[in-house]
Amino acid sequence: MKLLIMGPPGVGKGTQAKQIKAYFDIVHLSTGDILRSEIEAQSKIGIESKIYMNAGKLVPDDVLLSIVKECITKPNCAKGYLLDGFPRTIHQAEGFDKIMVNLDHTLDAAISLTANQDELVNRLVKRGYDYGRSDDTPEIIRNRQNIYWEQTSPILDFYRSKGLLKDVDGLGEIEEITNRILKVL
């Protein structure tokens, strides 16, 4: 099973990805987690990415495409994977399509979690306080949401046109949302 999970910042992609990963016994690949580990390791990619992330901007496409290609070709992804936080732009989606074709992989579905924007800001501010994340301030959150709606939401149409998009309400109890996702898959 090869899946994408998308949605605006704070909608619960990571939480749901963990549930789906366990259900299908596939690898959860969070580009955000991968980038944060690169930042912690102070790698070249990490240092460059931190500048973008702390400004609430997206990390450049070529960096993310390279990271994703490397991750999905590892042996632990042979049974399948769930990409969380990628792709975020049409260019990334098209680049990912090319990677998939070259690797002879087929995407099974693109899950789009939806929720009220103000609710999402509140969730992320709380997460920032709870986990000490420097990228979860109200200003950065609103900027990330604006970027999502301007740059990322067009990929919903991209996957809808391919018959792969599955819209799911992202508000409610974790188990309730997971059940909605599993039902559409």
C-alpha cells in the first residue's frame, strides 16, 4: 500500500499516519520529521532547511524530492509507505510522479484531511508550547496555512483528476477519524 496524507498544518496528519501505518504495517515517512532530524544532526540539508522552516516557508522542491526518493527506495519500504507532508506543490507532485514511474511504484490513494482553520491555529499553538517547537507561533502558523492554501491545495485537484483523492473530515476523536480514513480506502 502506497499512500499520501495531506492537509493544512495542524489537521492531524502525523497522528493519523501513525494509525494507518500500524493498520497496514507500512512505513510512515514524515518529511517534517526527516527534516527536523537533519536539523538536529546539523547536516547541510538540516541547516539550510531550518532557515526556511523557521520563516514558515517551504523547503526547496529539489531537496525534498531527493530525500523522498532515497527514503522510498530503502528495503523497509518494500511492503509500502505513507508519505506525510509531501508533496506540497504541483512541482513536487509532478516530480514524485516521475520518481514513481521510474521506480515502477503505483500510488494507491491520496488522503486529504480537512478542518476549520481557526481550530488548526489553536491546535498548533498548543503543540508549540507542549513540545517547544520554534515553528509553532501564531504568526508562523498563519503564514504556513496561507502557503498551504496558495501552493499546496492545487495538488488536491491534481490527485482528484487521477481518481486518487480521498477527502476525510479531520475533526473528531482520533479513532473516529482513523475509521473514516480506513472506510474510504
